[in-house]
Amino acid sequence: MEYRIKNKDDELRWMVCHGRAAKDAEGKTLGWFCSITDVEELVQTRHEALLIQERIKAVLEGSRKLFSLDITTTMR
């Protein structure tokens, strides 16, 4: 699960949490193992890549309009 949390400097940071229950032979939960990882840079990079992708799409759509040719016209 990804979520944002404030650090000691009051900055919001993206974190990812993974957890799993430790169980005995009968399936009774004995405890939990959990890891929390700061993924702020990953989320920022993912966001920047999405913005670049949107810009490229806009440029390509614009260039199609600029360079569309009418192939039904004959040259003399």
C-alpha cells in the first residue's frame, strides 16, 4: 500500500508498506512482519515521466495536423 506521511521536518513523503502475518501450524497469527520504504523519489520520477509522455503526445498530435497532406491533389 502506498501512502503519504509527514516526516520530522513536516515534509510529506510517499511510503510503501508491505506486511505479512506469521502463523503457527494451526493458522493462528503469532505476529506480524512489516517493512516501510520511502519511495518519494520513485513517485516523483513516475509523475515526471507521465508529464513528459503527455507533452510528447501533444507535440505528436500537433505535428500530425501540421504535416497532414491531401493526397487527392494532383501535381501539374
